Amino acid sequence: MLDLNRVDVVLGNRMNMNEAFKVLNFDRTRFKIFVAKEKPLAVYFGKRFLYGEPEFLGLFNSAMATCK
């Protein structure tokens, strides 16, 4: 989805993202990569998705609060 411009941000750890780039044969120079711990990051969810998954946002926010 990132390669097709269907999503703008992927949040993942370095090991998993390196493996994904390798397996999918992505040219890393096509993407801007930065460490989220050092930069503010926003995540946006579509209204249709949130309407269809009413519990999701609360669960997501709770999970993010436990991340370090």
C-alpha cells in the first residue's frame, strides 16, 4: 500500500522494515525514512473505517500509551 501511495506513513521497527524492503525489492531511496522516537508523528484514520470499527480508536490509543 505504501508503494501504491494508498498510505502515507508506515510505523515499524527497523528490523521488520529492512526485511520488508528486502523481500518486496523496494528501492529505499524512493522513501523518506526517519526514527519516530526522535520526531513527532501523527496517524490519521478514515471516518468510514472508524465508523465500522467503533472500538478501534480507544484500543489504539491505549496501546500507544504503553509504547516506549
